[in-house]
Amino acid sequence: MRYGGRAPGEPSYPGVPAAAQAELLSLVAEVAARVGVARPDAVLLTGYGTIRSWASRRRRLLLVGLPLLQCLTVDEVRALVAHELAVVDHRRAHLVVRLRALYEEAVDPLSMLPSMRSETIARATRDFASALERKADQAASSASGLHTAARAVVKADLAAFEFADLAFDVEEQVWQRTSAGVQDLHAGWQEAVRAGAVVASLDDDTRIALMARHPSLAGAIASLSPAHVALRAVDSVPLVPLPPDMERELARHVLKRDSGQWVTFAAVPDDEWPGWLARQARAVSDQVATLLRRPPIGPAEVVEVLMTRLDELVAANWPAQPEPPAEPEELDGTPSVVVVAESALTAQGWRRVHPAAAGVLVSPDGEQHNLILLARAALDSPAALAVLLELLSRRP
């Protein structure tokens, strides 16, 4: 997890009681019975994109991340719940949780521990952590099936990353204008997922890392396709709407700034959002101008350069860096394409279908485009590139 907050598993990991979420509590009880483990003493909602168990000497807790409930299916949540209940299915669960946290910190590339100490801890706890993970993976498979369990752990990892990105971007935009926190941050995430603005991709490094972390699921993880790991707000666990005070508490878990003021997406005027995009788009246009040695004619030319000459653009703007990758697919200019296209269309009166749904726009006449999917399609399809360039070449 790369955006603020405390590490999962710490005693102070934040959560709020999920007592009102009857469907979720019923699912947890059903999973516990199905895999033959004890129910947790309490189920808590957390603002992070994680499902995680924790234990003290007296209590066993299950923390369920609202972002995952909003983009995973019931069966996928069931698998993750089983995985975590199996972790604390021990007489001395508090020691198990502590050893797992020690191992994960030791092998984390971003760990602040001295390298020698990390290596010592990792060697001492590796066998224990591997055995614990096998047991937890088996419980996940028993609860939902092997392939669903594999899909669940991958989608949970991708969703945590994508939610962190969205939280960062939204907070930066709103704070600059209002100096307030976004109360309905998680509702915005759900709307972004529904609109198709959250397009997660499983790269080879992530796939390999997850296969190593979940050896019992490795074969199933290896066979997952992009369609398998798409994040969608369908067939999810039904949730009771959250009261405002709980919305704020869950948002506070993940926002970097501890705000005394709160604002909702609906309260931020539509014309406040384009400024942040315009600044990013200008920076990209300046980079294209460096390559062309003249100002680009318009956003269509900027996008065409990003889509067809990205390696030259990198070399022109960062000459002191090593040579650009030999294979063009190792470079990805689609995020910049989306920013430039969205900024240009917003200036013509287009608006996001929801303020959190970056890249999914609707025109004043009701025409709608998902710029993320269009930009990705344009990488391989001349027809899709032509559609994108025609869209940006229109006169207001």
C-alpha cells in the first residue's frame, strides 16, 4: 500500500464497526462455517483497499476494506474472508499475526529496516509464513473454488493500487481549491468503477509476485486474462448506505491530510475540476514542443505524438537518462493521452459522468466516450486512433 496510513496488521489499524451491514456479517458467518474456522469477535469496515485479519490475546478481528466491497463479487469477497479467517485460526493467533507482519515487513522492498536485519528476520520466519499462506490459500479455495480465489487475490491487489491512485488524485484536486477533505471519497470510487474509469491491468511483475506469494494458487493466477481481473461494480455484497460521520471516518483513514473541513463531490462546482487537468495538459504539451521544436498545433497533434513517437519524446525531454526501452510496448503514454484529451474536451463543455470518473466524459449533447479505453485501443488500432484524433480536432 503506497498511499498514507498505517500498515495492515498493526494494533492501531483503523476500522469502524460493521454492525449495520447484515449481508456482510452473514457472509462472514457462512464462510467461517464452510471452512471450519471460528468467527471473528468483530467485523470492522476500513477505508483501505484490503481485507485483513488481526488478533490480540483476547480478540480476533476481521477488517474489510470498503473499496474491495465496491468492486469485487460476492464469491471473491468470500474467498478473501476465508483466507484471512484461516490466518487467525490458531490458539495463539496474536503471535501468528505478529510473525506474519514481521515477515512481510522484512521482505517488503520499501521496508525501512536495515538490510541485514531484514534478511535475518526473513530467514527466521520464511518457512512459517509459507506454511501459513498455504493454509490460508487452501481455505480461500475451499470457500469459493480455486480459480475464484486466484482471481480474488489478484483483483484485490489491483484494486488497492487503483483506489490509492484515485484517492491521491482526488485529494490533490479538491484540496487545492477548498482545503477540505472529500467526505464521499468511497462513493466516488464506486461511481468511477461503475463508469468504467478504473481500468486495472495485470503486468508480468505483479503476476509473478502474486504467484510467489500464493504458491497454492500460482497455476490459476498464471492463466488469468485481462477480462478475469476487470474491476466491476456487479454482483457485489449488498451494503447499507453509510451515514455521513462514517463516510468521513473511512475517508480519514486514507487521506493524507487530516482536514477539519469536509466537502462532497456534489458540493464542488463542475468548473473547479478542469484547472488541475489544464496544468497537467500544458506540461505534456510543453514536452511535445521540445521534441517538435515548435508549439504543437493543438491537442490532436499532442496526442498523435504521444501515440506514435513516444520513444522520441522521452529521449528529447530526458536526454541525460539511459536510452529509452528498445521495445515500444515498454513505454506507455496513455495516461498523458487521457489527460490531454480530457482537458481539451472539457474546455469545449464536456464533463465527467462523475467527478471521480477521470477520462469518462459526456458532451452537452449527450455523446459519451471512455477516453481510457479509446486511448488503449488506439495503441494497436489505426481506426481507434482516427476516432480519437477526430474527436480532438472538432471545432467547438
